[in-house]
Amino acid sequence: MAGDSDYDTEIPELIEASDSADQSKRVPLTILTGYLGAGKSTLISHILTKKHGHRIAVIVNEFGDTADIERRAVNVGDQEELLELDNGCLCCSIRDAGVAAIAKMMRRKGKFDYIVLETTGLADPSGLAEMFWENELYIPDIYLDGVVCVVDAKNVLEQLDSDSRRSANECVRQIASADSVIINKQDLVSESALAEVRDALNAINATAAVHLTTYGVLDLSQVINLNAYNSVSKEVKSNSSGNHDKHNHDDNHSHSHSNTHLFGISSVQVPLPMLTQEQYGTLDKWLRSVLWESTLPCVSTSSADMEILRSKGVVSVQGVVYILQGVRDMYELKAAPAEQTQTQAQTQIHKGKIVIIGKNVDEALFTSSLTRFLGI
Amino acid sequence: MATCAGINCAQGNAKMQCPKCKDLDISSFFCGQDCFRKSWSTHKSVHTKPQAQPKDDMNLMKLAAALQQSGSSGIGRGEPMEEGAYDPFPNFPYSGTLRPHYPLSAKSKVPDTVTLPDYAKDGTLNLLKATYGLAKGLASIKRLSSEEIDVMRRVCRLGRFVLQQTAKQIKPGVTTDQLDKYVHALCMANNSYPSPLNYHGFPKSVCTSINEVICHGIPDKRKLKEGDIINLDISLFKNGFHTDLNATFPVGKIDADSQKLIDTTRKSLDNAIKICKPGTPFRNIGNEIQPTCDAEGFSVVKTYTGHGVGREFHQSPTILHHTNMRSKGEMKVGQIFTIEPMVNASKSYHVEHWNDNWTAVTRDGVRSAQFEEAILITENGCEVLTAADDYVPPAEHVTIPSIKADQDVVTIDDI
């Protein structure tokens, strides 16, 4: 029998029991996505090796298509491989596991400050995002912080183009599902090429924050602590104050238009006035119809091919600000956190906006459907 | 306040914590350094990785049995073990007083004449099938034809029969293993497969959840005691369909608090059944259950949910019992799903698992109760397919089957 280490033989001093506040602290989880070769691995090795003072668990996993994941095991047994790094970070792979296994690993290895989950380059992250967002409801230890997509400035347009010729268009879906897009290898392209990339990203996903980087070296705040499912991004907000976004479109009209058409996936934005309590209920009904039943009310066009990947929004109901968050057919409307309401009040924004990112979504149709349904 | 985890110490006011445990996020508290020192040689093993399954290690089993007999094992206040039984995880930081009573009896046999569900042989599930839930598209929620509903209704009536017959066997001195053998025999007599058996490897034919066990308790050698509460969760598979229902029962005379917990849990389920009809969003279910339980100072477990039931044991939709807005979809005619609130007798909804990877217990060791029915959405409202014959529907649009639970069934001798 192996002998005990000194640490184990020595009886430690008891410490004052702390309140359970520590235990109930929830750990944010970021889904890191990006096409093969875009620079995800460089970013991960940066997280695992640099002294950044955070205890981050990086889960590299072939989660693959969400259909193959045992979403929430009834049996909490698991298999994992762990690698503990010098900077306190942890790299592990958990096979066929899901949230329950990650939560169990946390109980064994102590809590992390953040969890970064790498997906395979060929995955549509929206299914994974929905799974984690849903799992918050039963496993309170972990919450979905957001989806980060790394793209390669040099090749992304080519990938999008090749995507559009195939039915499985992972690259465009990754961008569409992202809350933060990192354009890597920006040094390898000209300014005009970079503008074209930005334009394409904006056409697909008008609400993601965009960051530029070289060699995947970036500020960690662009990957962790996004709070993307719990707040209104400044991209949604800034656009709701005026027509700033439309202005951009005009500048690059030809690009935007052709890109939207080309990629199949685009963002639609429907502005809203301040709503009455009754209209707020009607908006909820509209969302149920669009997101749950895939039916656009009050318009005759068939929406059979419509597929929604992400919905966001901010709504002012008699001065109280509500936020909309959604992934695929799951959504939530809730009162904005207090500090956000204050910001809203300060900037005197009483107008709202709904943003829907998806396949075969048409801005004119959505606008007409929602305004007629609300009677505005 | 926590109970002291020291050996043979039952101090209820343990305010100190082992630093190593804190690092590992293990919940164990001590009344003081003296008690901690005395318990250290036993306690420190809590810090190491969970032990292998006991069936894999005979030495460990013997050691555990020996420790048990000497009375020196166990953390916190465990109930005394039954004669001839032992706790396979003597150093596990149990949250309450209940302990597993091993060894488990041999696996029950199923004759060839009984049709097996797909997982019965190897205990693993087709993962595509296993991923029920909200994260699957709403289109995956099955709507049954009237022929399928007729079959399902029969299976649900049989489920109710098995539950009510087994409930009659509950009395002090009966072991949960005896109840399991009884359920198994009753299923065999009616040519049906007990769905829990080998589901993800579950070793028994019924889940028996006593006192602080929230759900998925494994039948073992522990005898029921006067004052216990026990949940019997019956699921069986026949003619291609599964049924699933459960109820919590008193063992002999129980205290008023336990009775209130049971009554509140049942009431919360009935409140939820009351709103089931076409067009009701699934998310409204939690709005009925949680406030009912919160009002009594109880809490609704979030970790385990209701689910669609039919050709699969568990399928979409996932039914959450707590207040939330993210549950998606509306009830539609022909859908069948369970509502099965688990309610803890404190404000803590948190769940811990024993080392058997099944038994779910309350984190603070308080009691937990549960009731479950399978609900069919009908044109005019809903039908409680698994209802007891004397069930009083909570609303006009709620109906129960006209077939009695004991109609055309085979019964067996009492325990």
C-alpha cells in the first residue's frame, strides 16, 4: 500500500465554515467555434499557457452534432481525461458527457472562473448553445456566457462562398450563432479586403461584437465574460437608437445585398415603439408563433423554409426595459438587469427592436408581420 | 446548521469546515478541532477520488463490512445498518441519515415471452433516442393516433394497478428489495417489462425513494420503518409502449410535517393538471407547481423533469416543474407526457448523488416527496391516463379513463 503524503498525514486546522454563497456561484461557459484552420487552437494555447490570472477550464471535445450528445445524463457517471497546466488552467476532454459531467468534474476539481468549450470545426454551434442555455434551468452550476467564433480574415470569404454552394453551411452558421466574432490573421489582408469581410459578417449577423487579432493573441475579455445571454449587447442597443445600421448598408450597398442573398442566412431587424402591457403580451404571442410554430402571422407568404438560429431584442414597455434572448426555437423575455435599465433611461431610449438571425428570413415580411400583429 | 461529521458525534451545530474539503467543494462540517482530529484517519479518505464500484473489489467490500460492524465507520449520523447488510461507501459524506444497504440482490430474470425494450439487453440507449428534451425541435414531440392511444391507455391502467398493489405491501419491516421483487413478479405475471430494469444500467425493476431520497433510489436490504415516507416509481413496457407513474406513501404513522409535504406535492401536481389542454404553453406548468410549493416553505427540484412517454421511456417534450420562461411549445391533441414534481421540505432545491450514481438526495438531508401522472391532451382538455380509480379530477375538462386499473389484469400473492 502506498504511503500517505506528508500533507495527508498532517491534520490541518479547521477553518470557519463560509456561507453557501461560494457554492452557489455560477460559472460562465463560452462556446468557442470556428472553421478548421481559423486559429482556434492558437487561441486555446494562449489561454492555457499565458499568465492571465484566471482559472479557466478548456474542454476540447468532439461534441459534434448535438444529436449525438447525451444531453443530460440521468446517470451521472462519466469518463474524462484531464491535463492540469502551470497557470492553474485545466484542459480536458469529456466524452459523450454534457453539462452533468462538467458540473461533476467541477465538484471534484474545484470551481473554475470560466469554462471554454471548443467545438469541432464542422459543428453548427446553435444546437450546443441551446443545449447549454436549456441546461441552466436544471443544472445551476454553469451558465451559457456566449458563443465566440474565430474566422480567418484571409479565407473566410472563400469559405462562405464554398458553403453557399453546399447544403451544410457550417461557416455561415457559426458566424450567425456568434455573440462575438474574432477576425484572426488581419495582418495578412489589405484594408479593403478587411472591410469586405466585416461587411459580410454584418450581413449575416448584425449583432455580434467584432474583434480583430493577429496570431490569435487577444484580450481575454473578448472571449470570456461576454454575458451575451443575459444582457443587451451594445451592438443591438446602438442600432436601436437610430438608423446607424441602415447608413452602413447604404455605404456598401452592393456588397450587403449580394452577400445576404449569397449566404442564405441573414439578420432582420424590426424596430418597435414603446409598447403597452397588452402589446407586450401580443409580442410574446407573435414570438411563440414565429419561433415555436415557424409561422409568420398576418402575412400570406409561406415560411416553411425559415430556420431561426438566434433572436435578440430590447423592448420598452411603458418605460420598463425588457430584453429578448433566443436560440433556435427557445426564447426568453425578461426585465433587463437594473444597471442596464438605468443606462437605457439615461440615453432616453424608449424605442425597441427585435433582431432575428436565420435562414430564409426576410426583413420586409417580418416587419409587416410584427407591425400588423401588434397593430402599430 | 450542519451536523458534525465527526465519528460518533452528533453535534447539530457544526460551524467549522475541513480546509481540504472546502478546496474540493465537499460539504462536511465539524464541531471543533478535537472531534476533527479524532475523525481524521477516517475522514481523510473523503478527499481521495471516489472508490471503484464495490462489486469490483471484494476486499473493499469486506473492509467496509468490518468497519460497519466495529461501528467506527460512517460520516455524520447514519442510521444503524440492518443485520447482514453494509454500507459500500462508508466514508461518503451523506447528507442525511439514510444509508445504502448492500449487497444488492441478484438481478431479476425476464422470461423470453416478455417483449424487451431496445435498451434492456446491454443497458445502453440509442443516443439519438436518448436525447429527449427541449433542445430537440418541437416537431419531435409525438402525437398519437387514436389506436395508439387505446394501447397506451391500457398500459397506463396496468401501471396504476402495479402501483396500487405494490403500495398495499408497504409496512414497517418490509425491505425495498422485497418491494422490487414484488413489482417484478407482478410485471411478469402481466407479460410486461419493468422499464427501469437495465435502463442506463439501473439494477432493479422499480425506484424506491425513501425520506431524503428525491428519486432513483435503488431497492436494497433496508427495512421500512414506522414514520418513513417512500416513493414508488413504476414504469413498465407492454405492447410497444411505456407507462410511467409514481406516488409517495407513508410507512405506518408519519409526522405532520411529512404529511404536509406529501399533500402539498400532490396538490401542486393537480394544479398543473388543471391547466393541461390544447394551446397551453408547457412553460405554464412550472407557474402552477412552484408557487404552490414555495407558499409552504418547500422547494421544487430543478434537476429532474417530466417528459414525453410512449414508444420511448423518455422522449420530448421535457416538462420543467419550476417557474421558467424558456420551455418551449404548446400542448397539442394526442401528446402524452408526465408531470412529476419532486418537492423538498426546505428552501433548498439542490440535489446530491450517492456514489451509486443513481440515488438523488436533498443536499441538506431534508425529506422529499413526489407524485407523477401521465397526461394525454384531448380535444377538450386532458385525460389522466394513470389516474387512480378514485381520482377526483381538479377541473371539468380533466377526465380519467373509464377502464378500471384492475380490469383484465393478473394479480399475485402479497409479500
